[in-house]
Amino acid sequence: MFFETRSRREFVNITRDVHAALQASGIQEGLALVNAMHITASVFINDDEPGLHSDFEVWLEGLAPEKPHSRYAHNGYEDNADAHLKRQVMGREVVVAVTEGKLDLGPWEQIFYGEFDGKRRKRVLVKIIGE
Amino acid sequence: MFFETRSRREFVNITRDVHAALQASGIQEGLALVNAMHITASVFINDDEPGLHSDFEVWLEGLAPEKPHSRYAHNGYEDNADAHLKRQVMGREVVVAVTEGKLDLGPWEQIFYGEFDGKRRKRVLVKIIGE
Amino acid sequence: MFFETRSRREFVNITRDVHAALQASGIQEGLALVNAMHITASVFINDDEPGLHSDFEVWLEGLAPEKPHSRYAHNGYEDNADAHLKRQVMGREVVVAVTEGKLDLGPWEQIFYGEFDGKRRKRVLVKIIGE
């Protein structure tokens, strides 16, 4: 599953895409792993609410500020050390139960791709096992 | 698996409940996924030590303070934005190995439900796959 | 899988060890769970870049300082409360897809054992399921 983000930091709701991958697999009972393939990005589950997403942005900037880029040893050739840190807070992956052919999510659970160093082609892996 | 918490924030040891679910499944080798169904809660593994739990409470309040509620854009109709952030630090889920019919946990590993916006009926999902 | 760390805090690249465990299993399609057995340690995926690792060290000390030990209620008989907190930020485990007999990792993804209270014999669990 590939897609592109338009800004440096962005949250993309990928719940439908994961659901489509599950339906294509035909699996009825099992586990679905959904993970970022990039170490400056995250897959996480939370609320699809724009206010909360702006809270995440402000909060993560407080915990691991992007600038000045020189504050991080990693930023010799790069400028994305903050993205590596932010991704640790938000997590690399989620594992979701599959029950009766559906993602077994709580009422407000939505799956997001969190990009922290974007504007490039990015990839999410969905692996479903079971029967 | 349903239960209720009495305070807004609380850590509940659910290791026995997960073990009971494993025994009921009859599975000997596999993986057990344990996740919160709520986006203001967490399932995590750490030490069952009251001092540490009070350290978690103080630390998480420092990283993502509950008040003033107006500091978060999410808090229009709600007052729980801090709970959404705290849950990201603590994580949504754990995946535990199942070996010879038992949860393959380290000597001090205990599974907790971490509630950050409680006093309501809450649900934890346990999904076990294997044979 | 056992090993020892020489300093209190250390990041060890264990990607090869996990890959060896996968090959020994003979599994072609499935999931690999890799988790710390210790609650003051972490298994996580990020970049194998020394500058970034020193950024992690500085950043985690900022979020959850080790000293003074007396700042944490957990530190009655122990001095490692900060290690319990740091491990929550970095995570306990990773779940990696197994495709065609290989760890299905992104181009820069490397698996690390993050030790926050070391100088002792430590253990990582690798559990692979599939077929």
C-alpha cells in the first residue's frame, strides 16, 4: 500500500484501506499487523477528530521539537531527527484482531498513518494471518 | 472482557484474566493480542508495584497535563484530550507469546489496563491465535 | 536469546539474531514477535545511526531523568524507576511480518534491544508463527 503526503507532518486515516486488504485476503479469524515501513513514520489507532490531531501536532513538537535542526546529533546530512523521536512516541505498528471477517475495532478506533518527515512516496505494510 | 474503574485514572492488573482466556482457548503455541477497545485507555506490561504506578501518574501528568482543559483543541465538547495523549505514550496493545499453553512472560512482567478517562464501563479484547 | 550489556543504557542491534531465529524456524509466511523479557528494557525498530542513538539517550533523559533517584516513589530499594518510564516511550515489543521466509522490513528498519538498567544478563524472546 503506497501513498504520498503533501506536508511534512500529516495524519492519514487508512482504516478503509486496511479493511479492503482484509476482505481481499478472505481471512475470517486471525490477526492483522499494520506497520509503517519508514522509521520517521507511525501507524497508530486513535480518534478521527481534527482538534485532537492538532493537539497531537502541538504536543509532539513540545516533546521533540523539529528546530533548531542543530540540536540533534543525527542532523548532519539530514534534518529529520525529531521525526525519529516522534515516531517512537506514536509507535511503529498496530495489531488488530480479525473476527468474523472484520477488523475487531472499538467504536471510535480508527487506524492512522502518521507521517513526520513527508512529501515523499511512503509505504504501509498490512499482513494478515489466520484462516 | 468488561470491567469498570472507579477513578478517572487507574491501573488494573489483568494478567489473570488474560491467562483465564488463554486456558479457555486451549491454545498451546501462538500469540495472544490484548488491546484496549477505547482510545483513552491503554494495555501495557510493566511492574505491579504501587510506587511505580504513582510515578507513572505523576510523569504522564507532566508530559500531557489534564488541566486546564482549554489547552487542547479537542476539548470542545469533551475534557479528555490529555487521555488520548497519555494512551499514546503507554500504548494501545500488547502481543504476548504463548508457549506450552502459558503466557510466555518475563519474571516481573504483568499485564495492565491503564484507564485515563474512566468511571465508565470499559472493554478489553483478548484474541489468541495458534494451535 | 540471552546477552549482556556493559553499560547502564545501551542499544544493541539484534536484527541478525532475529533473522537467524526465523531461518531456524523454517517459517515462510507469518508474524514474528520480538519482545524484551525485562520491564526496564525495550525492543524497538529504528535507524542504526550512532548520532540518532545519542539523540535518543539525551531525549529520554529529558523526558524521564534518572536522577535524583529520590524523585521517584519506586526508588525505595531500587534506583531504576526512570528505566521503567523510558521503556514505555520506546515500547516493549515489535511484531514483524514474515514474507517468503524473510523479515519484511523497510529499507532502513533495524531491530534494537534498548537497555535502560543494564549490566546484567538479559533475555529477548522471539516467537514466530505461520507456516
